[in-house]
Amino acid sequence: MSTADARPEVTEIHDFYGRQYRVGESDRDLIGRSRSWQLGAAWAAMLMASIGQYGYGALMPVLGASHGWSLAMGGWLFAVWLLCQSAAVYPAARVRTVAGIRPAVTLVAGAVLSAGGLLALGLSDSFGLVVLVHGILGGIGAGLIYGTCLGVVARWYPERPSRAAFASGAFAYGAVPFIIMAGWFGAPADLAAFLVPAAVAVLVVVGGSATILRDAPEHWWPNHIDPRAWALDKKVNPALRHNRPAIRDYAPAELVRCQAYGVLFFAVTCATAVALFTIAYLAVFAISSGWGQGFAVASLAGLAAASGVIRTWAGRAGETYGRLRVVRLALYTGAVAQVLLLAGGEYRFALALFVGAVLAGAAAGACIALLPSLVESHFGEQPGLPNFGLFYSAKAIGGLVGVALAGHVVAAGGFPAVFLGAAVLSLLAAVVTRRLRQPGRPPSLVPTQPTRAG
């Protein structure tokens, strides 16, 4: 066999904590190109998946006129979409990991379901049909895209969690063009003509990404960094200065029995309820406060852009200053944002409302960006991110509280009580995170031996 045909030697090694790594193969050995192609393809697919979440907020003010639905009905449709989108992430990641399903399969399925949901939303006035096709099937499709893309990026960049945060950022700012076009061109009479091209764009872009995305082998590690040094040496891995790694890997069945699971799940539920309430009702609130469609669209676009752009920075800040510290700061910021939004609307202070929207988006984006690495640092590494999916499913409860329930409260008594309640929830989540502890970690500051304690 010639030297050119010789395959690289693959070695399985373990670090101090007993974690396994597969070394010896480069990204070019495995897929014939740089792993940055995987990041780029995942980023592009996430751009399209964002339409159903952030873009929906721009459509809320016109759904009543176009379909004859009440504000509460529009809220319930969004809540169903959120429930299905977030609930699909864990089973998709779990099944892909166990069965070895290729990313292309789940991406294509997600593209078809998401596009079908947008078509139903634009073409049908039947609330029940739209709930089924857009809310349930479209939500599942978006969850398949989201979970697949994050899982692929996490496997190709095990030493750089901020890359997953970069990909997830596209899930927010990717909707900005859609929000702007929906605000200016998505009039009640033109909704179908607007959503049909959006559905085609989802099929084309996500389908194109499916031809590129490939999974890295389980436990793969890049050649340019020694994983054993990365696990212990703060000079090699500066993130260790403020983020201790998990004591061991926890399987999902073990994870849910840990006290830390309940603490983090509750915090994520509160944070997502606040974020989703703002996304769903910001445009409606701005218009009801006396501003026109243009300012409402600009505020929602500012929220989405801030949520996306902040994610890469938040990932790096979490590595430098500590992930829990950054998350806690983001939650306090989110509470301030809700007060600013309310004050801006009640006293017709446009700058306060716009700044509140940007801060609300930044706070939500920082929390979501750091959630995968926060889960990893407490419960260990799981290829395909199934453990992350368990916590991401808290978004389903957040959607029911922050969108469906909040819609009824708004209809009954207006916005002030809901904005103040959202601020309290964000503060509560910040306080609760102070009780978050790594399961299995002994009292000593320096671990001695890997433990099996849960």
C-alpha cells in the first residue's frame, strides 16, 4: 500500500476523568475538507429554522385580520409550535445517537415539515388545520433542524463550545430579513404570497445543507490539541479557570435523578417563558401603545438581531468569566429589559422600548447560547447533545406559560401585569441558579478520583 493510500492510525485514549477520546484522524481525513464546512452548513440551515419562532412575532398583529383569529388563538398556535419544536430536540438527538441516523435524513424531514407548516399558515383559515400542520408538524420540523445542526457542530468542535453558540445565533438573527419583510409586505391580503416563497426558501437552503452535513465519529478529537492536557491544564484550556468539568458523564436516566437537574430545568423554564412572551407580543404591544407597524417591526428585529449576535460573545465570555456568572448576569438584564419595555409603552418613550427589546433579546440569546456548555460542565459530554435536549424541552413549558397563558392575561387585563410578572420570573431564575451544584463533586476543590456517585 502506498503512503498516499495509508489511513491514519486511530487511537482511543482517556483523560484524568476517565473520558474517552478518538485521536489520529483529521477532519480532512474523514470528510475530505475542513470542518468549517460543517459549521457553515449548520449555520445556513439554522437561518431558515428561525422563521417559525422569531418571524411569527411579526405576523401576530395581522393574523387576526387575515384569518379572523383572536389574539389568544394566535398565542395558542405559537405555543403549540414551541412545544413541538422544543420537545423534538431530545428524541431526535437520542435516536440519531443510538441508531446512527445521518444528519441528512433528519434535516430533509425537518425542511419538508417546516415548509409545509408555513404553507398552511399562509393558505388556510382553518385554525384546527393550521394547528396540526404548522403548530405540530412544523414545530417538529424546526426541532429536527435545530437539534441536528447543534449536534453536528458539537461533535466537530468538542474543544470549542462557542462554535455551537455561533450556529445557534443564526436561529435568531436569521429571522431579521423575514421580520422586516413580514412587517412591510405581510399585509393580511398578501400573507399567502409572502409565506409561499418563505417555504420554498426553507426547502432550498435546508436541503442544500443536508448534502453537506456529516457526523464526526463518536468521541472524535482534533489533532492539534492534546485532550488530556485540555482536560487539566488551564494554560491549554483557559476556560478551566472558571468552569470545572463534570466529574463524569451522566446518562439521561441518571441525570433526571440529580438535584441539579431540577434546579437548572426550573431556571430554563422561567427564562424561556420570559423570552417567548417578549417575542410573541412585542409587536402587538408596540402597536397597541400607539406606534405604527414600522416601529413595531424595528423593535422585534432589534430583539432578534441582539439575541443572535450576542451568542458567540456569550460563549466566549462564559469561558473567560464563568458560564454561571454570565447566565446570572443575563437573567438580571432580562428583568431590567421587561421593566424598560413596560415603561416605554406606558409612557410612550420610544427609546426605552427599543432598548428594552434589544436587552431582552441579548439576555435570552446569552442564556440559550450557554445552555449546552452549562449542561456539559455539570453532566458530562454526550455526542449528539441528548442531555441538552432534556433541558431544552423546558422551553415547551415556557411557551405554554409565556405565550398561551400570557395571551389570556393580556386579553383580560392588558400588558402591565404580564411584563411585571416576566421581570419577577427572570429574577427568580437568577436567584435559583445560585443553588446549582455539580452532581458527584466531592467537597475538595481538586478532584482525586472519578466517582460513580449521583
